[in-house]
Amino acid sequence: MRQRKPAKANRKVDDGGRVVVVTGASAGVGRATARAFGAQGAAVALIARGEEGLERAAEDVREAGGEALPLSLDVSDHEAVRAAADRVERELGPIDVWVNAAFTTVFAPVTEVEPEEFRRATEVSYLGFVHGTQAALRHMLPRDSGTIVQVGSALAYRGIPLQAAYCAAKHAVQGFHESLRCELLHKGSRVRVTMVQLPGLNTPQFTWVRSRLPHNPRPVAPVYQPEVAARAIVHASAHARRREFWVGGSTVATLLGDKFAPGLLDRYLARTNIKAQQTEYDRSPLQPDNLWQPPDREKDYGAHGEFDAESSARSPQQWASRHHGLLALGAGAAAATALTAVRRAARSK
């Protein structure tokens, strides 16, 4: 059994709980994921920039039944991320799971994104994952134990208009993930790495993203609640032998469409996705902007965005992904039954 530091007065997890680090934990998917791990009795280190959102997220974890260690830092700072990992190990114990979820981006056509904005989005949304992964590996590899979950997107494979900065970063994370996984397999390491590819989600990013669109940005329908993503991430952390998980029917459709008819998908997205990523409301010049500074430094935005009315809290496809072995067994049994029936019918003639 893991040796931990003596229990604190407010400690709610027992020695059997996992130690989990979640980046981007103050809002959206990271917030929902931290809370989900807390509900399992985990000790959760929450990493984000916004102090107010981070403190409220820590309260969520404690209320769910876990222990929380909020750490305010920018994941683009590799030294800060490494120091945070060291602190987690000292105060909570050996890190079992590291979840990379932090990101920032710009909604705009490529010609309207400044070079420094591309750089900033890449430093957070790609290099932030690299920094988190390397910090986790420093502690996990010597123990030959631990799991790293990369929070991805259908856009890790399929670029769409108006999101070049985000799509490029997620493509980079996907390549990084595959390279690392091959290296770990080569070494025979028991450190696991997996990636969860997500659909459009109802998160606060559409409230505070830097945007040059004429109307407020929105997730592409169908929209899912961040708890759908959180459940998938928690599940992936316990089943990390799989290289990746797809969440949502729209993710499956996008990835398969890109694999078998990418040119056709180009034309479809060109025709539909400019409008599909905008509401009917004009963008407000007072909308907050999280590219350089966190909007939740003094205000908590929570896990959900502004699209609760149309967002689904369930994903049948997610159940199918979790139970793909059972479904395959059922399909095999059905096929065998059908074949037997055909043979019997043939003999009766």
C-alpha cells in the first residue's frame, strides 16, 4: 500500500485513493473531471491560472468526497509545471494519474490570427501537454507505474474552419501521444498513456475565447455536457491499455468521414461549419478573453457554458465504446445464430 504523509484535518480520502493531477481544472472539462475523480475518493491536484475558479473547483472536489490541492500556474511554463509535480508528490503522494486538459485558442480565419496568437495557443494547448507529460514521466518511469490521459478532440484528426490554432495544437498532441506510446511499448514500460477524443461540449470557453467572428462562437452540434467527457476521462484512466477513446456519435462520424472521404468532408465543412460555429447573436466587445489572462481570476465560471438547454448529459456511443468487447461478442453470437439458421434452412430443402 502507498505510503502517504500523515492525514490532514480536512483530509477525506483514505490510503486507497488515487493521486490525480488535472490541468485546466478551473472550468469546463477539467473542472468536471476533477470533480469526478473527487467523487471516487481521489486526492486531486488542480492546475489552472484563475485563482477564483481554481478555489471553487477545489471546493467541488472536497464536496464530492476527495482531497484537493489547488495550484495556480500557467502550463506553458515548464519549470512551474515540473515544480508543481514535485509538490504533489511531497504533499499528496506518488502521482497515479495525470490528465492534460488545459488549452486556449483563437476563433478566427487564418488570415486574421496574429503570429503571437498562434504561438500562445501552441504554447498552452500543445506544449502545455508536453510539459505536463514530461513532469509526470519524471516520477512515473522510475516507479514503472502511472497513467497519463491526453484530452483530445475529433479535431485532433480533422481540421475545421475558424479553428486553425486549436486544430493544429490537437494534431500536434496526437502525434506526440503516438510517438510516446511507441516508446513506452518498446521499453516494456507499465506506464500507460491514452487519449480521449471529444465532441462539441458546453463549456465556458465560448464565453471567454478570443474571437474575431461577427457573432458569438458556439460548439458544433450535437452538444454534450462536460460531465460526459469527464466520465470518459475517468474511465480511460483505469483502462489505459487502449490507445484512445472516442466520445460522442459526432466524433465517430467525423473521424470515419475524415478517414474514408476527406475531400468530401472538406467541402461539407466549408459549406456548413462557418455558420455552425456561431450563434445568431452579435459578438459583444465586452466579452472576456482568456488568451493571455484568465477571466476566472476573480469570477468563477464553473464547468458549464451557455448551452445547457440543448446539451445532452448522456452519450450512447460512449457506452458502446466502453463495452466494445461485449458488443463484439453479441455481434458474433448473432452472426453464428444467423448462419446456423441459414444452414438448417438449406438442409430442409
